[in-house]
Amino acid sequence: SDVDIEACAEGGYNVGWIGAGEWLQYTVAVPATDTYTVTLRVASPDGGGSLRLAAGSVPLTSSIAVPRTGGWQAWTDVSVTVS
């Protein structure tokens, strides 16, 4: 289905209302095979959600927990190492 976006309180937009089994696709130009730190900006009033990163069907991470941040516009960064 379509991606659900809304205006972000600090400007720009954020993606929300992601249900189980839904996914987003991004294209990233990686200059060389290496180990990278990926920083994800997340918000959740109650936490409990999770996500993972993949290259096509190949998982790059295990499940990444989305922590409780206190609100849908209360952002925090979650970093993960990808090789």
C-alpha cells in the first residue's frame, strides 16, 4: 500500500503507521565493502516495535528494538553496525 507520511514537528516529514509485514525500500550508494554504522531516527510513545535492515532478501541485522520515547514526535537515534 502507499507510504503514510506526516509533517514532522521540527520540519520535513516522517513515515508513520507502519504495520507488521510492511516495508520501505531505499537505495544507498556504498563506496566500498566495509563495516558501517547506520543511525535510525525513531519515535514511539510506548516502544515495543522493531525493525530490521536487509539488502534485498539478505538480512543485514537481527531485529532492532524501537525504544519508548514518550511520543510520536519525541525522537531518538538507534545505531546499528552493518557489514
